[in-house]
Amino acid sequence: MKKFFLIILVLSMLLTITSCNDVNTNQNESYGDIFVYDKGGEGVFISRYIGLNPHVIIPDYIEGLPVIGIDNGTFYSPYIEIISIETLRLPDTLIYMPSLNNLEKLTTVNIPISVDEIISFNNCISLEEIEIPNNIIKINSDCFNGAGIKIIKIPDSVTEIGPRAFKGCLSLEEVSVSPNITAIYGSTFSGCINLKEVIIPNSVYLIDNDAFRECISLKEITIPNYVEIIGERAFYKCGALEKVIILSKTINDIGKKAFSETHENLTIYCYSDSEIVIEYARANGINVEFLD
């Protein structure tokens, strides 16, 4: 019985591989043995993956229609409890980007050029890198929460990064942020314990509550020219943080515990007329040195 099941499993995987290798050669092909899908006037919506291959290629076209949508539950079907997705190719015809949460063995996935926002890769702990193309405008809330990302470059096209987008990315070491975002929202990088370098662009006016909380490897940060608000606990428990350079002269509020439980020798460098910064530092026993 076990041998019979094994033979069926191997044959199914071979059929899946053969079908997937031909995804772009025949736009009229049916994929009913791999996907459950519905056809509409605009195109195809995939609702289930029923193949056995952990390396999934979703074709651009099925039965002559573009694949424009993939349901959030596509890869959580009872049919695939015995297999985990490792690589995933999404179609360039896609309009509706799915949530791909909890695919713990996923190592490779593309972001199609046809979408303008990234929804969610929560807890994709094996996903160490991902290329974000220049067509992306928005990275949604919780998008990479708990993912295994090590280095991320956020392109110039991105104008919004949602709260908690990179929260708990334990392997994240380096972030290059788009120069066109205006805010780093609540808990965006909270708990990124290996984050060593991040450059906040001049376009940012708000560093929100808990934005970099418990980034315990962060030693230095520069607050750029136009920041107005540093939220509560923004750099709370950043234990290695010993140098903060505040270039902004427009700060009008620094929240409670914004720099609490940082390095014992933390020094804030600011301009001599930055009254709110100086007042905050002195009230919290933080060293101050002037840039002018």
C-alpha cells in the first residue's frame, strides 16, 4: 500500500512539473489537474492549488484567459497538507496580489510587474530576500511581519509603508528606504534585532510610536531635516544605540520613552536652537552635543 501511494505521488509530481514547464507555450491549455479556478469575463481566478510539486509556476494564461487573481487561501487547501511550497512564480498578468502568509518553507517568489502593492508574506521565515520592482507604490501593513528577510531595498516608487510592515524580521540587517515615503508608521521595524543600518530619507516628517522599538543592534541613527514628530517608544530598548544625530529643526514633539533603555552613553547631537530636543534630552538624563 505504501509503495502504491509513493508511485502515485511521484507520478503526480512529474505531471505537475511537465505541465508547469509548458506554462507559456500554450495559452489555451487547461490546468485543472493543478489548480481549481473560475473563469470570468476579465480572466481567471485561482482558488486552490491541488498539485504536489513544491516548486509552483502559475501560468500567465489558462484556457486563453489571463490569470488575474489568486485567492488568499490558494495554498492552504486540505489537498496539500503533505507538501510545503518552496518556490513560487506569480503571473505577470496578475491584478489582485494574494496574501501568502505562513508559507514557512518559501524561499523564492517574484512580485509581478502588473501589481502596485504588496499584501502580505507574514511568517515566511525562509524568505531571505525578495526584489521589490519599481511598479510597487504601497507595502501593506504587516506585509513582511516575521519574515526571514535579511536585506531589503525599497524602491523610489514606494510612497507608503504600512504599520508593522517589517516587525519581527529577526534576520533583517540592512534597509534602504524609498526617498518618497513621508512617514515611518507604528512598529514598522519593531523587534528587528539584527538591524544595523537604516537611512531615513529627507521626505519623512513622522517617526511613529514603536517604529524602531527593540532594534537592539542599531548603534547610530540620523533623524533627517524635516522630521516633526518622534513618537512614543520610537527607539525604546535599542540597547546598542549610542549616537543620535538630529538634523531637523522642525521637531515639535518627542514622545514618552522615545529613547529610553538605550545605551548608557547615548549622546544626542542637535543644533543649539533645537529647544524641544534639548529639553527632552536634559529631562531624561541624555548627553547633548551641538552640531553648530
